[in-house]
Amino acid sequence: MTTVTVIGAGNFGSVVAGVAAKGGTGIQVLARDPEKARAVAGPHGGTAGTVGDEVTGDVVVLAVPYGAVTDVLDAYPDRFDGKIVVDVTNPVDFSTFDDLMVPADSSAAKLLQDAAPGAKVVKAFNTNFGGTLATGEIGAVPTTVLVAGDDAAAKQTLVDLVTAAGLRGVDAGSLKRARELEAVGFLQLTLAGAEKISWAGGLALVS
């Protein structure tokens, strides 16, 4: 059975942990504050600890802001080798809220893969607001998690995980598509910030 480690115990980390638990996977939550980690993991029967502790999950979800990813990598040098590492970040320049903080021909996920070449990096969840992952719906449409990565088996593992939780998982292509997913995530944030859509809305994929 696939197990999931969520690094980060904020709102989004809590939601992703709930999705994993709903899908029947064992979870571990790690955070700078172990009390917060326990508060997230406890209701789901998971284990908790501090960033730097051994990672027990086959899938590692980096549920931290873009700027904190480097700190996580520093805490786990070469220790993500062979693991599926999920990048959920939208690398928005919040000082201007008008641009992304990565090169135009790259993505946060690609930079993560470059920094952790032994990991199987997957981009996912960044086009979803937390509320839509928790409810499983955007309007009357099932919440879709778009998944991009270069390892087909890693992508399928994540698709299976979210499907087991009652969501819809869709393979969005290679890791190159992370660039477009981050642009979509950024657009949704600007629309919600301008109150053009609600935080319960967002991208819905209709077959």
C-alpha cells in the first residue's frame, strides 16, 4: 500500500493529508512545529514529527510555500532519492502579485527536479484551492487534480491516490507541463484575489 508523508501542517497540508487518509493510505505529517503536525495527523490516525525526521512515505507532498522548498531540501540532502515528490507550489511573486518567480522557460517543479535528481518529481494540486479538495466538488463538477511528471508510474500512483479519495485525477503530460499548470494556478489566485471567483471555485475539467 502506498503511504504518504506530508511536509507542512498549514491549511493546504491539512487538506492533502485528509485526501490521502480518505483514500485509505497511511499518512505521516512533518512540520517545524511538531504540535501542529500532531494536530493534522491525529484525526486521521497518522504519525507526526518534525522536519528533518525520517520520511516514511513512498509519496512525499511538499505542502509548503515556494520559498520554503529550499529549506526542506536542505533538511533532506539526497534523502528523497527514489521517492515520489509532489510539488504543490505556485511560485508567485507576492510583492507584486503580477509575476512568477521562476524563469519563463522553466517551472518550480523543474527547478525542484534539478535540485533533487534522484526523486520522481510530480506537479499536482497547485490548480486546486483547498476547499475544493476537501469537498470533492467545484460547483456541480467533481474536483480534478491535474498531474504532470516524467515518470509514468509516479503519475499513475498519484492519480490512483486521488481517485481512491473520490476525486478525479488526470495525467496532464510531462514535467514540462508544470509551467502551464503554474500559470493556471497563478491565474486562479489573481481571479480569487480580485473576487472574480470564490475560493470554492476554480478550474473545472468537463469531459
